[in-house]
Amino acid sequence: MHMNRRAFIRVSAMAGGGMLIAFHSRPSVLAQGRRPSGPPLEPDAFIRIDANGTVTLMAKDPEVGQGVKTMLPMLIAEELDADWAHVKVQQTDFDDTKYAAQFAGGSTATPNNWEPMRRVGAAGRQMLVAAAAQTWSVPAGECTTDAGRVLHKGSKRSLGYGELAARAAKMPVPDVETVAVKDPKEYRIIGYTTRGCDVHAIVTGQPMFGIDVTRPGMLYAAYEKCPVFGGRVVSANVDAIKQEPGVRHAFVVEGAVPEGEVVPGDPGLMPGVAIVADTWWQAQAARKKLQVQWDEGKGASQSSAGFAAKADELSKQAPANMLRHDGDVDAAFKTAAATAEGAYSYPFIAHAPLEPQNCTAHYENGHLEIWTNSQMPGPGRSLVAKTLGIPEGNITVHMLRAGGGFGRRLTNDYMVEAAWIAKAIGVPVKLLWAREDDFTNDYYRPGGFQYLKGGVDASGTLVAWQNHFVTWGHGTEYARAATLSPTEFPARYVPNYSLGVSAQELWLKTGSLRAPGSNAIAFVIQSFIDELAHAAKRDPVDFRLALLAAAPLPDAEADRQPAVRRFDAARMRGVVELVAEKSGWKTRQAEQGRALGVAFHFSHLGYFAEVADVSVSADHRVKVHKVWVAADIGSHIINPGMAESIVQGAIIDAMSELMGQEITLEQGRVVQTNYDRHPLVRMMQAPGAVEVSWLKTDHAPTGLGEPPLPPLLPAVCNAIFSATGTRVRTLPLAKSGFSWA
């Protein structure tokens, strides 16, 4: 990452002889590939060294279970050469006058922070060395560091960082662009498994999640919204609700989006009824007696059955828009030695994190204080300010750990609701959604329909690919996370390729679920590639490797993208070859009802290939015995144990999506309201083993939360085909009569 001249270190002394190190930058320094905008940002101290030697490192990004609260301080600690056993980690609040890019999403924490976090640690180490050299009157080049101490081997002297902190704070500040960083051979923290800094607190039940917040005098709120998105309150029995035990307030909220202007995906304050009580259970008990007459609006006419029928109708027409067209697809089909066709579909899915949406807020004297587990606290604060009509500078946002996010907490509707209620009542209030609220008021992973046809020539080479993608939107404005890029593989690798899209209107909120877009796209593309491999009578791994060996068609727009964001076929070939080797793909003996399936996908800068060992019984019970994962996410795995856990979690997450998860609509209402109809995979249904292999390459490290998930779904579906001859084109598997063994 380029470090420009707007990045610099600032150091100050603490009372009592300590040292604070701050890293100042414009947003481009901490957000890879973004242009500088606005005034220079001034991050607060990332490093605090107390006189007693305690090193406190700041974690600036939201922690939603992905391990970033541990990983970012590890980068600083490595270059600082701190003793990790004596490091404390502290979560910062949100403050865009001090920190840049405080968000959790898109597997961006590693690529955004790999360079700057190491450099701030290296600057601190250089200043501590300079302080020791001055103390001993020796050249700084004769001094080294080791686990929180500066050493002078010639005289066998050493000083702890705490002893040097006050003097170090007065040393010349290094240039962040030229400060020396370690040779990776010297790493003692990066590349070694480090336990999460919150693990002990979590397993001992210490309050640290958003749902745990308490404030003096705090009340509890429930918020009832229309079961059809966009509906408005006509009347409600709030006077009767006010008489229920423990209820302090009950009132109608008109909402902050003007009637007729509600746009699916807009996280503004939606109309509803707020109930505030002494306890959450009292608020919920009163809510059960709430009687609301709703104007349900346009969404009440929509249903999943209607969506499927409309998609089938559109598939028989020419696409409304062409996103890409290379070569002559029709001519290629006429001369193809074999063709395959498939109509694929996949459902809407809810995020369903274990911790339901919640937020605590306190409005007093024109100032608002918020405790949130948002993945996007900055946009959340902006939305609150706009909705309540108060300056953003009057809003303080405290960031709490989240019990899962998966993209749900990228939107901040619950944050706005809590803030609105807090302003209305003037005392601290915790808004906590019920599980049913979470399922019926989500920003769902959009479902979709893809109608494909492909052709191979006599040599078994893929020569034609056609896809009519039926999605959601208005004209060329598509719903959030409901698009398909014109450069999505195998685009550019097939000489005759067309991608067309048609959209049907959707009156439902959509959003980013873990590996947004890719979590469905990989299922379709990698399953259909498998169909074509069988049509070509070629081994599925060999067919993929041959496709990846093709020279890509020129594309000026795609080639202008930063190299890290462009699909690199050579890197993908590497992980496909590695996973084939690790799984014994070539030597595996066929068994009745049991087979291997393979798939790969590039998303969020990560290259992943996976093989699933799957058996299917006569009554369609599916068992995933083992999954092999090969991954290229760059030159270093910062925290290997945590990285492996993230991959294993992604595999389990994908299996939940694969078998039974779907959201359907009837008369505009979400049918599935809890885990019983949107199930998580059970422990006994999980793979017996998930073996992870890293292919380290000469590229800067990238993120890991998103890209392991997408290949699992097609890998299992392809194995089911090889084991049974049944091709899976519709998810979830339960709709086709499958179940977990």
C-alpha cells in the first residue's frame, strides 16, 4: 500500500512518564484504493506505554466475531516488538475526526490496515530505541529490541519500554513512509496463533456485547412494525397498552420517510408503535396485546410463488439489458459438439445472527449517546442525525462487540429506532428486538433466477456461455446485492459469452449477507461449469484448469481496476491444484452413493477452491464427511488459529444456507419467523473434518471473513450429482427432498 505524505506520526508524553503514539492520515492511507477526501484525519493514540511497562493497543474497527479486535493490535505489537503477554487491547469509540475507515465488512480490515498498523508500531519501536541510545550514549544502530525491552549487547544493558517511555516521547518523530519494518523472518507475533483478546471475558460471561449494556435509570423498548414492508399505522390501542404492568410509554411513530417514497433497502425510520417499560419482558407482554390497523401498501400483493412465475415468464423473453456480449454465441452453439442447459434458482435468506438487533441510547440537553454493535457506526450516526435533526457532532457512539453480524449490522434501522425513542422519552432506553423481529425485518440476501446454456467443442473446450439473469430492481437500478458483474468468471475466459439481465419489482429490503452476491453466484456458476465438464466427458478438475489456462479477452475497464481486485487465473489455478492434491482427487476410488465435488470462487480479494466428500443414502439423506479448503490470501496468515476457525465457521455457515434456509413471502409477509423454519446446521450434521491449506504467494495479505463460504455450496451439489446422477439447480436442498444425515 502506498503511504503518502499526508501520513505522519505524532507522539506525546503522558502524565506519570508514559507515551502516546498517534498515527495521522487522510482516509486513503487506511482505506485501500480510496481517494483522499475531506480534512486530514487525526487518529487517537494507537499505542499507550505506561511507566510501569504496560502496553495498551487500540482496536479501531468493530468486532463482530471476525477477530479484528485481536488481529489489528497484533500488527502493531509485532513491529513495536512488544511482549504480547503484557499487552492490553482496548476497543475505541467511533470518531471520524480521529480514526479512518471504522467499519466491519467486505473482508477489508486486513488489506486496509496491514501497512499502516505495522508502520505505527515500527515508528514506536524506533523512538524507543533512540531513547535508549541517548540514555546510554551509544549509536542507535547498536541497539536491538526483544519483547518489550531495548538491548545493547555490547554492554549487556537493557531497559524496559516503560522505563524509556517518557524520554521516547521527546525523540524526533520518524517519517511514516520511510520507517523500517521487520523482515518477515523476524516475526514472533504475526504468523503465530494468538488467542482472541476477549475469549476469557466471553467464556466467563462478562458483559461486553451490545445486548449486555445497562445504564442508570434505563428503560426497555419494543417496536412493532407492519408485517409488510412499507406499511403505515392507521390506528393503534396505545391508551390501553399504557395501562399494562410496567409500561411507561406507548406511542405511534409516523416514520421519517415521506409516504410514497419508501424505497426497498432504505434503512430510514419506518412507521410503527413503540412500547417502553421497566423491563423488556413487560414491554413484550404488553406488545402481545397491541392491536394495530395497518395500511399495508404496495407490498401486500407480492409472493414467492408470484416471483417464480414472473421469472419463468421473463426467461422466455429477450433480456431487458445486456451486460456483456463477446463473440457470436448463437453461431458457437450451432457448431458445438455438446451443449447443456440449466435453470437455477436460489432463495432470499435472513442473516439471523444469534444476538438479535439491539441498541441503547440516551438523549439529554441536545446531545445523544449511543451504545451500538453496528458494523457501520459512521453511516449509522449520520442517519440518526438526519432523522432526529441534530448535529452529528452532538452524537457520541460507543462501539460494543456484536454476537454475529454477517452483514446485517451494515444497516442501522435499529440504531435509528432506539435514538428516536430515547429523544421522545428523555431517559436511557435499550431497544431489543425479539427473534421474530429479526427474521421479519431483515435486509435479506436477495434470491434470484439464472437461465444458462453452454457449449463445448469436440476437444471438450468451453466455447459458448449464455446467461439470462432474472433479478430485482427498476430498469437498470438493481436491488442491493442483487447484481452480477459483467466481468464475473467465466466472463473473458469464454470466446463467445453473453450476460443479459431482467428485473422484477420487489417491495422488500435486501442487503449484504456474508460474501454478498458471491454466496449465490458461486453456486450457479460452479454448478453449471460442472454440468459442462460432464457434457464434455472431462474430469471436473481438469476442465476447470483448462478453462483457467485460457488467455482472457481484453477488457479496458476491467484492466483499469487495481491489480489486487482483478481476477488472477494463475492464482486460482494454484489453489485448484492444491485442493486436488490434498483431497486425493485423482486417486480416489468411486463408491456407490459417495463422491467428491469441487468448486472455486474469487471474492473479496481471496482465491478459494474446495472439495467436499459427500455420501447420499437411498432416502436422500446427505452426509458431508470432509471438506478440503485451499486458499490464497497473500503472503502472510496473521493469526493462523483464528484464520482456520474463520474458514471452518464459513463452511458451517454455508451448509446452513445449503440445506434449509430460505425466506418466502405470502401476501407480502415473511413466512419464516424463527430458526425452526430457517434452520442452522446441527453439530452432528457438520463435516467430520475441515482441512485448510494455505497457498502463500507474493501478494499483500487480504481478508478472510467472506471468501471461504461461496465454494462450499456448489462443491457439495457437484458431489451429490457425481454420487447420484441428480443435478441440484434449486436451493435449498430441502426443496428437492434432501435432508442431512
